[in-house]
Amino acid sequence: DPKVHIILQASRHAAQTSSLSNRLKKTLQERLCGYTSLQNCPTESFQSRIHFIARIPSDQMIEFLQRSGTSSVVLQPFPFDGSKTTSDALNAGIPIVTFPQTNLRGRMTSALLRAMFADDVPNDIAMCCIANSISEYVSKALRLTSDLQFRSQVSAAIQKQSHRIFNNKSVSLEWAKFLSRALEQRISDQELEYEIGFGDKDKHYRSFSAKAIEKDQRDWRE
């Protein structure tokens, strides 16, 4: 797509940014001109649309994505993708394309997308951003940058469905249950909910009082 610009965050170390920039230039030359004419291969028009910007503090990323208004799609790299960067993009309502890999480090983005689009979403929207191959990764990214109506539909679906992955109490509760079992702590689900801040305080107090009375009665009988 001749209109597309690629924005990358620079490394904390200038040498690493320079190395990546040179590698991208070499790759462009190889793809455009083959391996035999690298010296005279015109790649300036392509390189001029690859921009390295200063690193953005983590707590400012969502604001940056929303403020810039220029991000059509976020490309999650592979074999490593991410969770924080994915959360930031989805929180900003921006589609993110991913190519799931075998290991967990390359599947976090697809897991969040599948949880968010589990149902009530048309299939083409639900599968907008999860690729099964490199060629599909490219085609999905190109569609989201060129088909404005489709991208708008995907963004609207993300904003509507994102509550399924943000502030999902059931996830925190399941982790709390697992850790309680792993530590061999005997605690009811109701008490656990209260301890992690999800339960009804009055209900918990009544339950606690009832248990205290039962304990006093057992002690008295003994």
C-alpha cells in the first residue's frame, strides 16, 4: 500500500535502532531488486515511510494512540508478541494483527482477541486480526489499512466488547482460587471474594458472625 507509513519505537540504545534500520533497508533491497543488484536498488521512497520515534512511557501509550488519530492498525510481531502493548491498543479501540505461535509468548494477543470476540460478533470481525500464516498476516493488515468501513466496524466491535477482557472479576477470582489451593489454604469462595474485594461486606460480616457463634456453641458443648 503506497499510502501506508510504519511507525516504530526506537530502542533505548541508538546502536540497536541503527542495526534494525539497516536490516530493514537490506530486506527492502532484497525484496525489490533481488540479491544481484543491491547497490543500485532505489528504496528511498519506501524507507521514507518507515519512522522511528522516541520511546513513549508505558503509562502514556493509550493516550498517545488515541491522541495521534493516525494509527490504522497495530502489528504485533512474532514469534514474540505481547500483552501490555495489546491491552493498550485494544483500550484505545485500535485493531491489532497477530500471527499466533506455538509457545505462550506468541499467543497472548490471540487469546485476548478470542476472549473478546467469543460470540455476538460476525465471523469476519471475529477473525479480523488473527492470521494463520505470514501471507494472511500481511493481507489482514492491508485490509485494515485500506478498507475504512471494515476498520471502523472492527474498532466499534473492540470498543463494545473490550469489557470482556478488562476488569473481568472472574479471572481474578479464578487465580485467587488456584493460588489458595496451591498454598493449601482452606477458604470458601464467598470468603475469598470478600478478601480480594469482590464480596458483599455486610453479607460477609453476617457470615463471619454466624460462624463465630457456631464456634462458641461448639466450645461450650465441649
